[in-house]
Amino acid sequence: MTNPLYFAECSYGRHGNAFRETDRDANSRQAIIDLIRSGEIHPIKIIEVCEDEGTVRNVTDELIEAAGLPESNIHEVDLAALVRDHKRDLRKHGEPV
């Protein structure tokens, strides 16, 4: 039985969203929790893939909770960054803010 793989889709503000690359050998539930806790990633969605079982689950809330961070704080930070970036882009293109 192989360990599940975790894929974390993260927000990079005005640069958009992308999946965070992780080393397959270090790709564990605890490694993702540690990345969240340290602030190294700001996940929008975390997907757990169990190849042996053929299942895919959204474990975002579970891992954010396990990291000891309230879910709402992560989304508020991302939302604030997105709004700030959007306003900056509007000003850059001469649009009213």
C-alpha cells in the first residue's frame, strides 16, 4: 500500500493560482500541515490522492484545522490580497477604482 499524495493549490495574488510543487518523497500529510503552519503555502484547495484505492478527496479544511489555523483567516488574507492586486491593476490601466 502506497501513501497518499497531496496536491496543494495555492493563491499567488495577482499571479493567479497554481499547484505547489512538492518532492514526492516528502509529500505527506504532515509535510503539508507543516507548510501551512509555517505560512510557506496559502492553500485554496488541498487534494489527497490514494492511488491504491483509486480515490481523490478534498482535505483542505481538515489540514488547515490540523495546522491550527482558522479557515477563515487564510481565505481573508487571500481575498484582501486579491482585492489589492485588482485595484492596482485597474489603476495601472487607467480604469476608475
